[in-house]
Amino acid sequence: MNNSLSQRTINRLVQYHTILRDYNKKEIVNITSAQISQLLGIDETQVRKDVKLINCKGKCKVGYNVNELKTIIEDVLDYKTTKRAFVIGSGNLGIALSKYSKFSEFGLEIVALFDTDKDKVGKTVDNKTIYNLSDIKEKIKEYNVNIAILTIPNKVAQEVTDLIIESGIKYIWNFAPTILSVPENIQVWHENLIGSFLQFCAISKIK
Amino acid sequence: MNNSLSQRTINRLVQYHTILRDYNKKEIVNITSAQISQLLGIDETQVRKDVKLINCKGKCKVGYNVNELKTIIEDVLDYKTTKRAFVIGSGNLGIALSKYSKFSEFGLEIVALFDTDKDKVGKTVDNKTIYNLSDIKEKIKEYNVNIAILTIPNKVAQEVTDLIIESGIKYIWNFAPTILSVPENIQVWHENLIGSFLQFCAISKIK
């Protein structure tokens, strides 16, 4: 992963990639910055700037080669390196994320789920076993995983976070709408569905 | 909603609000920019800048009044105005979003779900009925809704989008990982879980 890219640039590159994949499937060879900008409702100069930043060159009046730009984005964003993760919490959101097949295309492989509910433990979701949360320490070693995706209720979020960190988790993608307190050597990414919704409102000017 | 705020500022304000809610529950009266910045792992001057932008004043060495800052953020982000929405697709993600009680705190009220699966139509999720997608036009009138949250497979996403727009939907929050093509008067917000994951990787420098 190229660490010099800003979060917003990364986000746009991912959206360009979605379009390029669609074009690739339709066997369209070239795409212009104007086409990309129109589909995403963003400025054309922004698209050109981003593409230049990752050293992809277009041709005047022809645009970019779809396959080439797609591959460059995949390299820059390190799609090819597999990152194995556990989902903590096998409620609807945990199951939805575990079934979200697109993740694997981008290097994220969810290998197992965890829950404290005895009725759920032992069942599988898309061939991934739901384990008892109390077994996480040995499963971290068994599966060689250091990433956890948290989809648990707020009221147990901190307690569970403490447990999984103690067990060896280093990176947390948190979907619980609460801010977690963690040691300095642990990385947390707070997913913010509410924030996303409020951005949606702000951009859309909903009436 | 204050439309002069950038997307990133809005996103940070929502995160500040999450912290302020926690502090409020714990009956803590004041909070400093240093405390906020530490919890979120961002720069303290950024916090001060954001708070100044929404005209909240802190006191030297005491910080901000938790309740006051919380209320100002709620006003600025227009939490109090209810926005009624339909969820299209009653799979795990659709159900998870429908059950996500935090949304209502922020003005989003999911009032019903839609599906084409006859086994699901007629059932309820948290007292919200799952209707047949073919009935959406009359339900839009009945419920007075113009926002749709799309949680459907990619392969039917465009077709369903065309149908719901024709039926009267004006604003779409799209969770399907594909770019939708819509008329100019329709607003689409592409939720990007993959982009979020890749940002998580970039920030965390996962090894």
C-alpha cells in the first residue's frame, strides 16, 4: 500500500476501480476522465489528478486503457496481499459482512466468526465456523489472524475489545457505534455508518 | 444542515458527538480538545478548528461544556429533522440496518422493507413490514417516503434502481458495490465498505 495517498484519494481510487471492473466486464477498452467524473458526480480535473498521482498515462481524446488503469490501482492499493480476519459477533451485520463476497477480491479473507451465544456457536456461515468467543486466543494462533471486525452491541464493546487485544488481535475494524479505548500499539478504524448517512444528507440536501 | 461543512468535517463532528454522548452518560461536565484528539487519534488543533467552525467556545484549561457542544453539533447536523426511508432488500445487511437503533437518534427512521422473495414478503423486522417490491409505488405515497437504502445484489441493482426512481424515490443510499446510473435530479450516495476497509489498511499499515 502506498502510504502517501490521502484517505479521500484512496476512496476515489476504489470507486474508479468499481467502474473499471464494470467496463472490463463489458469489454470496453478505453475510458475517459470525463466518463469517470460523470458517473461519480465529481470534478473531471480531480480524476485526472488522481490518475496522474498513480503514474497512469492516458492518450489524448482516447482516454485511459481500462485494464491498465485497473491493474495499477490494484497494485497501488495492495489488493493482492491476503489479509485474514475474524468477525466478532454473528448478528445480522456480522453475517452480512462474512457473506460479502466482494471483500476477497480486495484481499480481505474472513476466516471465522465468534459469538457468546451457545445457540450460534458451532454453526457455519458460508463455510466459516462460529466459535465461542472464549476460544479466541487459541483460534488466533490456529488461523494466524491479527485483524478483528467488531459487530457487537455497544454495551459489551469495550469488554470484548480488551479480551481480543489480550488474546493477540492487533487491528480492529469497529462497527459498534462507540469509541473504543485501546493501547497505543493497537490500531482501530471506527466505521461510521451514521457519519456516512449524515454526509449523504449533507450532499443530497434531502427535503 | 449547514451545507458549508466539508464531508470530512461532518464525519469528525459525528465522532465528537459519539464521545460527547458517552461523557454525558457518565455525567462528566467538561471535555478538552486534548481528550477528544487522543480518543480519536487525530490532531488537537484539528479538533479546536472544527469546534471553532461551529461557534462553540471553550474555557481555558477547562475545555468545552459537554452538553453545550453536543447540542450545537446536533443543531448543525440537523439531527432533529426526521427523514423517513425504505430499505430495499431484506437480506442480512438490510435487516441489520433496519435494526440499527442508533439511526433514529440521528433523524433517520426506517419505516418498511421491500423484497421480491415471496417467503419474506409479509414478515416483519422490528415491527417494520417487508412488502413486495412491486407495491413500492403505492407504499411511497402511503408512507410519504422519498429515501431508499439499497442492500441488493449487484446484478439486479440497476434494474431495481430504475423501478424505484420511476416510483418516486429521489434519494438513494446505495450499499450494493456497483455504480448506479441515475437521472440528474436523483441523488445517490455510494456507500463504500471496500473503500473503508482499504482506508483501514492504509492507516493501520497492517502487517
